[in-house]
Amino acid sequence: MSKAMIAAAALLLCCGVSHAEVNVDINGQRYSYTDNPRLAEVLKPHALQQNWYWSAAALYRTDTQRAEKLRQQLLALATELAQQSDDAQLRDSLALLQAQVNQWQLADRVNMRVDYDAATVVPALNPRFDTGSYRLVLQRRPNTVFVGGAVRREVSVPHLGASDVAAYTASIKMTPGADSEQLAIVQPDGRVIKAGISYFNRSNTEAMPGAQLLVLFTEPMLDQRFSTLNTLLQQLAVHRILP
């Protein structure tokens, strides 16, 4: 090995090679950072380009598999419940749920408030990114909500301002085994809320623009697996990247 090659190798060992530690896809545009940036730095190139609806902005990890593992747990449990059921209609309902969930685009959502204005003035809302790969989704205010879960077909319906979620029931075609007394609301900021929709438990809870309304399955007292199925469905929907 020549003296020049030895010197170059020593320099690399001493100083290291610069490489990107954080990669972020923002609405299809890719950015790389050699240091761990803060949220405001990552948002800055896009923050003022549109009137973003920050309540629906979401950050996802794309180099981890937590959401996919949740999906496989849900699918396996639905298969188990269907195989052990004597109710053909319930088996069909579970099959429809599986087909629906299989179509979802998923990534591991980061539990972080994404808001450029807040990040620039409140240090606690301007955290550093951990090393890894991310997808950042920014959008204008949606005008629909998504209805899924124990339904004949997943649909998007117009958002109803100043209306509780019971107002959406006319658009929902529930499948056998569905819980007709409550919905789970997955708000676009990642919060999950239960809301009553029947006459005696109506809760006057609103869905934000871009929310997901999940029809859950009835939970028999003697079979807690349906409660687990409902929990997995709600957890998984948090990690969904909506079309």
C-alpha cells in the first residue's frame, strides 16, 4: 500500500465519513440531513407554501415495522374467529374487514404534534428527529371523513360541520356482528375517541375533517377476542396513511 493510501485510510479512521443520518420524504420531495434536525427545520421549506391543515399533518417512520406487525396480528385474529364461528354472516363480515385492512397503506406514526408555527415558538414542540427514515404528510383542510371497519364497503363521505358522528350513520352500511351503539373516531391528529350513536347513549362528539369513523364489532361477554380485535383495529388505523 502506498504512503498516500495509508494516509487516506488514517484520515477516514480519524475523522469518519459524512453520511445522512435522517432522511425525510415530504409530500414526495426527499431531504437528507447529516445532523439530527429539529421539526421546524424540516418543515421550513414547505411551511408557507400552502395553507396547511396542521391538525391533519402527520409524521411516520418508514424504516420500522410496528404497524405491519399490528396488521398481521389483526388478520390472524380475524381468521381465527372466522374459522371457529358457526355464523356464516359473521364469517363474511370478518372477511370483508380483512380485505379492507389489507388495502391500507401503513407506516409507523410518530407520536408528535406537527405544527410549524407551534414548533417555532414552543421549544417542547420542536423536538429533534431520531436517526432514521421518515415520511411527512402535509395537506390542506380535508372535506371528507372515512368510514370503515365492520361495514359492507369502506367509503369517504362529506364532512359535516357542527354535527355529531351520529349524523353519519345514514351513510354506514354495517355488517352482521357490528356494534350499532357506538363508533370509534380516529381524529387526524392521531387521537382515538369512542362516541355513542344510539338514542340512549348519543354523545354529541364531532369528527374533525379527515377523521376515520370505525364501526367496531359487538363484544360478547364470553369471548374477549372481539374486544382485542376492536383494539387492534383502532391502533392500526392510527398508522394509516389516508389516500
